[in-house]
Amino acid sequence: MTDCVFCKIVAKQIPATVVFEDGDTLAFMDIGQVNPGHVLVAAKAHCENVYALDDAQAGAVFRAVARVARAVRAAFAPPGLSIYQANGKPAGQTVFHFHVHLVPRHDGDGMNLTWPVKNPPREKLEEYAAKIRGALG
Ligand code: AMP
Ligand code: ZN
């Protein structure tokens, strides 16, 4: 996609600091670096979000995520690591080309995700699960 910043990185039209590459994925340093060692693992093909990945791409991306995560742990020894992936503006997505964040984490590093649990009754869980099972196909 011509106006997509991550497509331009994949095509080497703009610079990026690459840490890993295979046929389906490219991993490179996030320019913002929430903490040192913050890496993005992107699909090489222009897939806007998780819904656009085929099974091979989904498998390749998560294999790369796990492999790069082990390397980030070996390189930086962070006490924690967050894996974050946003789909759509309400989820916080700002670059609309599928990617996964690997963010080394430290106590008090200022990165926060509020998690407003609702703790619904079991019947609600069953109702929600039935909808998802029905949509799985
Ligand atoms: P998201 O909000 O999940 O869509 O994340 C997009 C991420 O892409 C942000 O963390 C940005 O810092 C990062 N980013 C944007 N442009 C570049 C770029 N040219 N090179 C590396 N990272 C980038
Ligand atoms: Zn793209």
C-alpha cells in the first residue's frame, strides 16, 4: 500500500532498525521506545489488522513474536514484558498495518492499561461464549 509507513519500511523505502526478518514478518525497533528494547513485529504483507491475517501469516507472526521476545529477554533482562496489539482506533491503533508490540517492562515505568472488570455472572459468560462459538464456523 503506497501511503502506508510500515509497507514503506518493508520495501526499504524509509529507514528502520531491523532485528529479525523472515518470509512473512519483519521485526524492527519502535521509533518511540516506551522502554529500551521496544520492538514491533509486523506482517510483511499489508494487512490492516488481525482480521486480515490468513492462518499462515498468523502463525508466522506469533512464531516471530515468541522468538524475538526470547531475544529481548536475553538482551535486556527486563523484569516484565508486555505484548500489545491494537485493532481499530478505540483500541489505540495508530498505524493501520498489522503489528505486535513487545515492550520490556519495569516497576513504575508509567505504562498503564486500565482494566475495568465487570465480573458478570456465569450465565453472561455462557451467553457471550455461545455467540463467539456460533461465529467460529
Ligand atoms: P499502534 O498505536 O499500536 O498502531 O503503534 C504504532 C507504533 O508505530 C507506535 O508505537 C509508533 O512509535 C510506531 N512507529 C510509527 N512510525 C514508525 C517508524 N517509522 N518506525 C518505527 N516505528 C514507528
Ligand atoms: Zn502497510
